[in-house]
Amino acid sequence: MKTLIAICMAVLLLGCAVKGPVNSASTVDDRPRISFDIKSYNPEDLELFVDNVSYGSAKGYLFHSDSSAEAALRILAGKHKIELRMGREIVFAKTDYFAEGMLKVFKVSR
């Protein structure tokens, strides 16, 4: 009887020690990104519009080549109209096609 209990305990412990297969899934965000290199304007004064929809101050989307932090807006792949406005004045406008996985940095100056 003691032998049977010992064998059962050994099988139980061995069964707990064996790991089963592990499955993992991840999602890659491959949407195009846009960022701005603004030289002669105050970025806080500029408002970003994509296809006539406001995305707020351009300050949040400034490109920093020396930083690993991303300050870019992710958009859907396809053709988009990008504008930076200061009040009612359009200071930058570009219509372009954006492919998956790309980062487009727009240089803005007077």
C-alpha cells in the first residue's frame, strides 16, 4: 500500500513538472506614421489637420532624430491631405500616399 501511494505521488509530481506547449500571439501596428520638423514656427501655435479632421497641436508630433521616443501620428494607409494651420492661415499643405510601415517626416519652414 505504501508503495502504491509513493508511485502515485511520484507520477503526480512528474506530471506537474512537465510543461505543455506555450502559444503566444502578438499584433504589429504597421500603420504609416507622420511627424514634423518645424523650423520657423512655434509648434504650439500650429494645429494639425488630416483630411480636414483636427488632431490638435503640432507640438505632439515633432520629429527628434536624437531621441528614441516616437512623436508621430499613426494614420491609415492610403492617400491623405495633411495641413498645418495657424488660426485660419494654412502654413503647410501636402496630399500624399502613405504606405504601411513608413515614417514620413515633413519639413516645415517659411
